[in-house]
Amino acid sequence: MRLVFTSYNSSPEFTCPRAWLKRIAFYTGILDKLSETHSVTAVEHISYTGEFWQNGVRYLFWPLKKKVTRFPFHKHRMMKKLAPDVVFINGFIFPWQIIQLRLQLGKTTKIIVLHRAEKPFKGYKAVLQKMADRFVSGYFFSSLEQCSSWISGGIIPDQTKFHEILQSSSIFSSGNKPPSLDLPRKISYNFLWVGRLDENKDPVTVMKAFIGFLEFAPRAQLKMIYQGGDLFQDVELLKNSSEKARNAIRLVGSVQHIDLKNYLGEADFLLSGSHYEGSGISVIEAMSCGCIPILTNIPSFRKMTNGGQLGFLYEVGDNAGLLNIL
């Protein structure tokens, strides 16, 4: 079959195809595998124009004039020329564009939406999503539990359209485990947290529980990898709340994705305080490196850990519950 993957988002800060594909390597591996038995094309929007091949996948690049193009006529005409059997759209946040795509492609091409953590719209945008649903053949969700709000909101009434499948992978493995990164041998527990410093990722709950855990395991260490968010002051206050916390918690900051494997490789446990996730890429990558996940009890994490059998689950915002698990 001829498969086409695309999105209506633009990332103009990227100018090099290789750099962009490294950035989304958690996603391109799936395309690589599909290309073994299908013709796979991905249409990407960065500040570059041209064709690029990688691992059997054809990537078509061209920049968008705006961050969001409401009437992507040129793109849709080009996609029609590709004569796809199936088009995969990243996210359901552009229903107006999906309606236009269907009108351009005709009835025979299947359109599948890949859920990317978005939630149902409200107001007139919700009406557009309901209209677009008539033109969508199916939806891929990490967990069928995530579909409930789309059903109850009347956005996607046909439950047979939902399919449960993880849409991200990992380029890391337990074989990536490196020598210790200057870790003293006396440390008995090595924890890692990865995410934005915001309320959804909830680093505060994780840190409070970990600081309490230091009373039982004073040699434990927590490294925090983050980029962006508005809770840095809260996080810094917790780190400096005691001498034990200052010595045990390291605020690493941002790292290149390829370097994340070193931190995952040395970690024993991955901690997450997320209130909501579409899939949880860092969790997938951590588990592929052999980390034991300690996660919030949300639909995507329940699915990934088989109900907690492949790790531990605690309730969102419950630092006492997390401390008990630790």
C-alpha cells in the first residue's frame, strides 16, 4: 500500500532534514518498519525545501508561510498526486484542514488520525471536529480509556473507529547502558525525571515524595531533565529545602535527545507525575533501557504498564502515595 504521514504543524526553527528527523526519531522508527512492506512518504514542514530519503522512507520537505495554514490547497493537491491508500494525520486539532483533505482525495483513500494528547475542543471548534469525524476512517489512541471524553462529548460517536495502538517507539535499548556517569558506587538508588516544569508534568509532587524518601534511603539520587515550564522557582525551592535534598537532587536542565540514553541507561527508576499524557515518550524510552517506571495512574500509563504489572502506579498529585511506593 501507499502510506502518507503528515501534520499541519510547522517547525520553522529547523533548517536541516537530518536534524529534524533526529528530533522525531521516536516516531520515524515506525515509518522505517512500515517501509519494509509498503511505500511510505512523510510530508514535513520545516525551513527547507526538497526531497530526502532515510531508511526506505521518502520525506518531502517544504516550509509553510505561516505557523498554521488554514487553506493548504497546494499541499493537498500534491498529496493527491501521491495517490495514497491511507493518509495518517498527526493530531485532531486541524479539523477544517482534514475536511478539505477529504474533499481533495475523494472517498477511496482512508484517513486515520493519530491521537497526540489533544483533548476535544469546545464551542465552534468542537462543531468542526464533529463535521470532520464524518470524513475520518479511524483513530489511533494509546489507550481506549482515552476515548471516553471524545464519545461523551459527541465528537466521535462511532466507537468502532477507535483502535488501541502506541504511535511512538524508542531508538534506545538496554544495550545502550553506559558506564556510570561519575556516580559514586555507594549510591543505592538512582532516579530520573524527564519533562517540562509545569503543572501537568507535576515535578513538585515527585520532588516532595523523593525528599521524604531520603529519610529512608539517604544515598538515593534524583536527576531532573527539563526544558521550559513555569515551575522552576518551586523546583529550586524544594531542592534547597534541606541539605539532604541539595545533595541528592540534580537539576540537569535540557539535554540533546541522543544524550538522553546515557541518563536512562544509568537510572534504576523513572519517575513521572503527569496528570495527562497521550502516550508518554520518555516512559517508552526509559522502559526500553531497562528502567523501572513509577508513574501516575492515568489511562496511557495503565496501558503501557499492563495495569501496573510492569512498574508501579500511584494517584495523580498524591505525594504520600508515591512515597509509599518508594
